[in-house]
Amino acid sequence: MKKILVASDMTSRSDRAMERAVQLATQHGAKLVVMHVIDDDLPSQVVSQMRQTAEETLGAILSSDHAPKDAEIRIETGETVETISQTAKDIDADLVILGMHKPRLFWDMFSGTTMERLVRAQSRPVLLVRDPVTGPYKSVLCGIDLSPSCLAAGKAALEMVPEAKFATFHAVHIPYRGMLAPEASEKQLAPFVKDANAELDKWWESSAIPKGLPKPTVTPSSVQDAFQGAMEESEADLFALGAHGRMPLSPTLLGGFTEYQIRNPRTDLLIVRD
């Protein structure tokens, strides 16, 4: 990991993202670029004043003894997601970091959060920071859904925190479970688990599994229930998952579970859209 881009909106929501960016840049010896985007529809005088304020504020933050000495500040004007994506491309960032967004129910419903739109706009790993930074990540949970995107997310997480403990989970949906396995007994679920294990084994052998990513145990339940159980068992402080839509005409290109995690994260979230 050579270059890390963190986007700050100059609010307290970005503080933890800045702290995590500094921690990761220091851990990897990576170049840290801190950016702030100003709406280019504002009057030029207002833009100039906001630019000066942003430079002073970010400069004060990066003057800390803990911040990398070669950290760079970029103040750009434009539409937020488009500008962040272009900057990430220009500097060839290995990771883009954001803080939690301010909920805007009406806008989010139709356009998505900044994190959602950023993940849709480009395929670089994006880290959403929710929790206070107390040190390097210790435990990482990866969702496995037999897709290229989940492998990309696992690889990105391994590169970002190679010393962390890794766990995985794989949920298997059982159609008409109330009729086919009403008691949810081991005997009733066995045929579904057997088929799922065979599919998982075949995919695991034929895919380029990143070294260090453990093979999951099949869980016959919903993705959300499997995730909850895996989180409790692993005590993960980072959840890595691949983003992709199941339907070709999906307007989000992310998938319902991924969208829910972005809007309601239980911990820090690393997303890669492959």
C-alpha cells in the first residue's frame, strides 16, 4: 500500500477517518493525501474563503507529531463523488477513506450516500470508518459469496492489515424453508448444506484465493443472520465485503446487503467493487 487518500468534509464525522488514515499511512509507510471538496456552484469569493479555512484546518491537523511529514493537502472544487474519484485516479490511490455520512433520508433514498455513490463510481477499495482508532485492526471478517468481488475485498483487507486475525462466513439461502425444513433440524438442513459445501469446494479450488483467507463454514441461514453470528464469534473490528448487484438492471450495482451495511455499519467497513 503506497498511497492513501482520505476525504474530509471538515466536520467531526471525518475526525476518525483522518485518524485511521494517519495510522494506516504510518503502518505502511504510505503517502497520505488529505482532500476536501468545495461545491463549485458557490460564488468565487466564498470558495476562496472556504479554501483558505480548509487549508488552515487540515494543515493544523497534519502538524501533529503522529502525522506523516510528507502528507499532502488537496483542496478541490466540484461535485464531491466525481472529484474524489478523479483524485483517487490521478494519484493512483491504493485506498480511499471516508468518515460516516450525515443521514439525509430523502436524498439518500434516491441518490444513495456518498459512500454508496463512491463505491459505484470506481473499483478502488473504500474504507468507511465508524469507530474510534485505538491502534491497528486486530480482527477482520470477510463475507464469502462465491464472487470475484468478495475475493477482491479479501485480498484488499489482507494487504491493508496482514497481521490481523481473519475469519470468513458463507450463508446459504434455503428456499421455502418453512415448508422444506420447518423444524430447522440438522437432518432437514443436511441436503442443502451438502449441496452448498460441494459448490463452495468447487469454487474454492478453482478460484485464486488470497493466501491467508480461511475457508468458511457453510451457514444455512440468511446473510444478515450469518453475519451477526460471525461478528459475535470473531469480534471483528473490520468487515470486508465485495459489492455487486445480483440483477443486471440493478440501479445501485451494490446489492441490498451491502447497501444496508453502508447505511448501518456495525464496525469499520471495507468495500471493493470488482
